[in-house]
Amino acid sequence: MLKAILRAKPIRNFLLLVIILLVALHHHLFNSLNNQPEHVEKKSNILCKESELSLTSKNEDRPIYNSHQNFVRVAEIRSVMRENPPLRGAVGTHVNTANVVQHSHVWVGDKWHELSAQSRVCMATHTTVEYLFWVASQSWSGPMSIAVFAPGTDYYVAVAMIHYLRKCFPSVRGSASFHIMYPRERPPRFSNQSVTEKKLRCDDPEGVNQLLLALRNEPPLRVYPQNHNRNLAKTNCPTHYSMTIDIDMITPPSMSENLTKFFDRTDASNPCKKCAFVVPVYEVESTANYRPKDKQELTTLINNRLARRYHIKVWSPNQGNSKLDLWETEVLDREENEEEMGYRILYNITSYEKFWEPILIVPYTAPLFDERFIGYGYVRNSQVYELHRRRYKFHVLDNAFLTHRGFQSTKEYTSLRKAQIEANSFRFSSFKKELKVRMKYEAREKEART
């Protein structure tokens, strides 16, 4: 009987019209709920106190984040976590040098392919889940390759935080590709912990990151395979050049575009297969009320003692060989034409000094970071030393720079970090001997082929 009724065309058309209207009403109500103003929520549901969130003079050391919405609902985060089962080692890449498993491009930027085709340089960086919030501070507009160390339930901290970043920050959703690494003996697993807040504010990624650490129900690992994670990020860069930085080093505006223009000019007029380009790094005091957007603003901060060379008080050889006294004194006037204000080679570094660890832009053919170095100490130094031995030329770029928030001090160094530095110093001695033997063997092989 029901079938006979439904066969009648007028009744069937009426039912279809009712269904369409109900679907449209559902979408309208759903969108209204998601776009509801922040003030209708109870004060107890707000993630942070209003005094902590205001961008007044009391909080001038905090970054100002550019977001397209006010918050992300925790219910949405929970749904995403349910939809992302733990990664399985059977479909990852196993790295025997540290007994870790890698998964590339777990989350891919919506504009990853487009930006990779347009850009000459990819920014590669690495982190543990505690510091993912730094991604929101980046002004980098080209492809970003980000390797995240996420053992055990840290994986779900990463899932939640990366979803939050992609939802709040269009630049992250468009340009960042995230990779996951974890020890073979501690693969990703479900977390039975939860976050009690109802909303995660988009203007406080650092605070949200701290809240989401509640999803972790096991102590963090004491050893972090930095160079494995660096290499995971670098090798997943699709461009000819890459710049591997630490997660808390921030790029100035338009750096990606300026580097693309620079390499378009340089490779057309004077291509170099074995060149490494030095990018100066500076610490900016937390009390500084702005982040420098160009070299002139950075120089002003240096003159006012609100910025200084990276690691100058902690370990001065880190940037010592970059000769940054020359870089700081060569400041172009704003009246110069646009091309002169762009990036250029200011001077060359013709000597090598022990413990030199500059941030470099190198071609994809450059050596990777040696993976015997675990934790802190000598991690970047190994690559720089090998580049030197392989006769790469080092060019210091003018107008390009990175900043690090806050002046660093050895008081922040833990006993574990000091022990890792000492252990890596012994590894560095053996690394140099092995490199010498390896290069001799490569030379013989090359000679035999010719």
C-alpha cells in the first residue's frame, strides 16, 4: 500500500520538496551555531582570562597572530581524533640508525603543489609536540615542511594541535605539510585523556598547545633525535633549495618571495652547484614591542640593545665565523631602489672555524645532517663541517635574517642537555675521521670510473 502511495507523482514531489527544505534548514542552523559570537558563551568556558588575551602594552612580547576565526570547538577536535586512528609502522619508513619510524606528508597543505612549483626555497623545520604553536608565528609564504616527533599518545597531541593550526590559520592550512616520526618501541596509540574546555581560542596558540598536552598520558622521552627529524623535513622539500631552521626561528615578511627573486637572478647569471647561503640569526628581547620586518628595523633593535646575535652569550662560536659585524654595518637606506633593497650576496666566508653552526640555504644535492648526533650539541655543526670539507662556497646574504624570541642563557640548560653536548663532542671526533676516509674512498671510486 505504501509503495502504491509513493508511486503517485504529486505525493512523491511533495515529499522531495520537504526533504530539500529540511536539509537547507539543517545547514542554516549548523552554520549559525559555528559562527555564533564569542560573547554568548559563559565566562567559565573561555580558554584564558581576558587579561591574558589582550594585546596591550603589558603583553607586547607576545606574538600577534593573524587568524580568520575566533575559536575552534573542542568537540570538533574530539571528532578529528576519532577519525584519525594511530599510524601503523607497517606503512612507515623504518630508520635503523635511531630505530625510528617515519611517515611523510600525513597532512598536506592545500596549496602545497602550487607553492612548490612557484617557490625556489622550501622552509624545513622540526619539533616535538610541545612547540607546535610556533608554526602560527611564521610569515613564510612558500612551502613549509614540518617534521613532528610524536611517540605514543603524543601523536594525538599532534593530531589535535595540527587540526587547530590548520583551522585557525589559513597560511598553515595552505603551505604546511606535516610529517610524523616516532620510536619503533613507542608507536602512536589512543589517548584516554581529555580537554575540559569547550573552545580553543585562535589568538593564543601557545596557550592552546599547553592545554592540549593534557592528551598525553605518559612521560615525554628524554632523548630527541634532532638530526633524524631535520632530515625528514629536508628530504620532503620539493624545491631545488631548502632552508632548515629550528621551530622557534621566525622569518620576516616576504622572505620566501625575496629568495625566489634572488635565486631566479643568481641562477640565471651565475649558477653555482656547490654554494651554501648564510642567513644571519638574531635573538630579540622579549620586551621589544615589535618583531623586525626588515634589516633596518633589526639594526635599530641591535643599537638599542633589544636584539643580539644568536647564541652570543651561550656559545659565541655558533655564529662567530659569519662575521656579523660586517653584516650589521652595511645597512641600505630606504631611499634605495627596490632591487637594491632585495636580497644579495654581501660578502663571502673563505675560512672555516670550529663549532660554526650557521643557518644555511643549500641545494637538494647538499649533504644531510649526520644522524649519529642525538639531542643537543654538534647537530648542525656536522653538516657545516662536511660542506666545508667538500669545498662548498659560503655566501652571506644581505637583508635576509631570522629572529628568535628572547635572550638565551645557559641557566636554561638542564643537566641532561649538558651531558648530551659532551657525548656529542666525542661523536664529532669520530665523525671527522670517518668523513675523511669516506671522501678518500669516493675520490678513488670517481677516479676508477673515469
